[in-house]
Amino acid sequence: MKHSLLFILLALSATFAHAQIGDYRNDLCVGVSAGVTMNKMGFDPIVSQQYHTAPTVGLTLRYTSEKFLTAYCALQVELNYARLGWTEDVLDRNSQPLPDTFKRNLDYLQLPLLARLAWGKEHRGMMFYFLVGPQIGYCIAESSERSAQWTLNAAGNPDRPNDLYAQYTLPVKHKFDYGITGGVGVELNTKLGHFLLEGRYYYGLSDVFGNAKKDVFSRSNHGAIVAKLSYLFDVN
């Protein structure tokens, strides 16, 4: 099911890029972006978490191919760095809060391929847009941060609900990540370039850790809210 959904999105993006049924455009923009990611891991069994907040930066290339009715149709490709992971709400075996803290940082290079529809002023003024498409990524680094205080039980293990503490030391097994991303934004077009404010959501279809029967987690995928600012300038 996951692979089928990703294939459909890839096919739609390719079709979107090559279809030509409206008013022709040949507009290419490039630029940079910066923002924040707020990520949680979809663990099964569940691990209590807060949003893991960290920076993201990237490069953007956008090609607008046509205007269909009132919508401007474009294909957008990005290369982003993003820090994902999770910040744990550390609880004891009775689900009571502990002073212990734990954060896992997972650094990714990400490549989204996005179909984009926009409405509004094409050259001077505001536009509203929607974008969606597949995204792949690769984990380039991982690290952990934990408090000096680390509450243990009588057996010398972390005192956690259901004795679930494997996540503290598990290495990333699947460095390659893939999923679906989509969002909305506003764009201000000026003679100095294009200024964009955007929010999007990424849902990972792959698991970070092993998900076989012998593994601790049957599911461990990313779910990230992203807010970012971008600046693009026209190449032609």
C-alpha cells in the first residue's frame, strides 16, 4: 500500500510536468529557504513525546510550465537539510513524569519532488499556492542528548512504562527514508524576486528502526510539520 501510493504520486508529478493544455509558460526560478521542523516519531509500541524542534535549510528550483484557467502550474524540486528525531516525555513505570530528559537527533538530506498550483498575481502582488508530492531522504548523522540524571530501576535499567527503553540505544537501521509531503503558502512577487511563507506536513512511509517480529518496534516513521521562508529569483 505504501509503495503503491508513492508510485502514484511520482506518476502524477511526471504527468503534471509534461502535460500542456493551458497557456504556455517557461519560467524558471531558483533560490534558498530556511525554517523549522517539528517532528514526532510514529512509534508502535507508543513512546510519549513532545515535538522535536530543529532547523531546516535548503535550495529550491521551480519551473512554471503553464497557466490553466486561473491556476499557474509548476514543478518544484528541492534539496534540503533537516534535523528530525524526537524529544521524549520521560515517564516512570507508573506513567509519572521524571526529571530525566532525552532527545534523539537524526540529520537528513531530503529531496522533495512537488507539483504546485498557484492563484493570484503572477508578476507583482500576492499569490496563494498548494503543493504536494513524494519525498526521499537519507540519514547522514545521528546523535543523542540526555540529562545527567538517569532514573534506573532495581535491575539497573531505565525505569520506563512497560520496560520500554530500547529506543535510547537503537542505531538507525534504515537510513533511506521516503514518504509524502504537502502544504500551502503565500508568495509575494516583486521586481526584486519572490518571497514565500509556507507550511507543510511530511508523513514518512518508511521505518527508521527494524520492524521485523524480533524487533522492538513494529513502526517508527517520521511525521513532521515544517514552517519556512524562501526567496527565489528569476533565471528566465
